Amino acid sequence: MTPQIEIVGPQFSTFVRSVMLCCEEKGIAYHAGMQLEGQDVEFKGEAHLAINPLGKVPVIHHKGRFLYETGPICRYLDSAFEGQALQPQDLYAKSIVDQWCQVISTQVDRVIVRDYLLEFAFPKGENGAIRMDKVADAQPSVIAVLGILEQQIGDQAFICGDQFTIADALLIPMLDYLVGLPHGEQLLRPDMRLTSYIGRMQKRASCQNVLPKPAKPK
């Protein structure tokens, strides 16, 4: 099927995966990778900076136009394409989803991905070793954030209620990487509701198509 949109960004990126999940949920045909119209795009190279001067991913290309920043991309896809709604109709419920999208994209991403997972994926220690002191320093904040998410999920099917939303698309790639660490069960115990949520999401068709891709978070 000819892609309806191009997602510029490596498929191991958590935020690229979030956009891919939204496409999967809505049935949007897409291509994801560091290519644009069949040409390779060097990360932070001239072609990349031309479509996002901040040099970040993802960027989407749709009908000759470009858009970057994951939250706005996902909201655009939800509005521009038919298919399953990824946001509630009710104003307050929609605002709650927006609230959690903001929290996940900033604070949760910083604590879980930037300060923790990246040390395992791209270790900066001597001879490429993981800096276990940095891991130990970051782990209390990871545990604290997971506690907040555990409280939020409660008995709900999804992070913001009974509907898969953009907030789930943002969150699950991060948690999928986290639970996949060798010591993942120390952070996400089998008896936690958040662990059950991750298991349910991993079985979802969209996640089955996205999460098993090359496994390095960014």
C-alpha cells in the first residue's frame, strides 16, 4: 500500500513509535525511517534541519507539508484521517488526555528515557560501559514516576480511562523498553496494575506491529 504519510525518524525512537502507533490505530498507511521521498536523511544534516530546524524526530510529511513535535503530530493525524478516535469528545476528558500527553512527553520521558534508558542503549562510560552510578542515581526517580503512573492507571483499561488515546501511544513505547530490561521486574513487579497494563498493550494489534522493531530507545 502506498504510504499516506512519511514519518522521518528511526523506528527505535519512542516518539517515532508513538506516531506509528497512532497510524496503526487509525489505519493510516505510513513509512517510518530516516528517509524522505526515497532519499536518505542524515540525522541533523541539511535535509533534516530543513524540515525541523531543531534537528529532532519525528517529523511527518503529508501532502507536501511537514509537521514536527510528537503531540501535535498525533493530534493532527487524529483530526486529518478517518478511523478510530484517539481523543474523547467530552471537553474535560479531552483535556485530561492533553494533560497526560504533556506529562508523559516531558517529565516521564525525561526520567525514564533521557536519564535512565539511554544509559543502557548508548552507554557513555569508559570503553562503552554502562555507568552504573548514573543508573543508581536515576533509579529512585524512575520508581517515583512509576508510582504516579500506577496510581493513575488504577482499575482503568487505559491510562486515561476506557479508550485508547494519544496518551497511551506516547507512554507504552517507554514502558515497553523499561519492562524489557534485564532487571525490569525489579521496577515493574508482576503484581502491579501498570505491569498488567503493559501486558495488555503489548498484545494489542497496533503494538504487535510497532514494538518489536529495532530495540534502542531515543
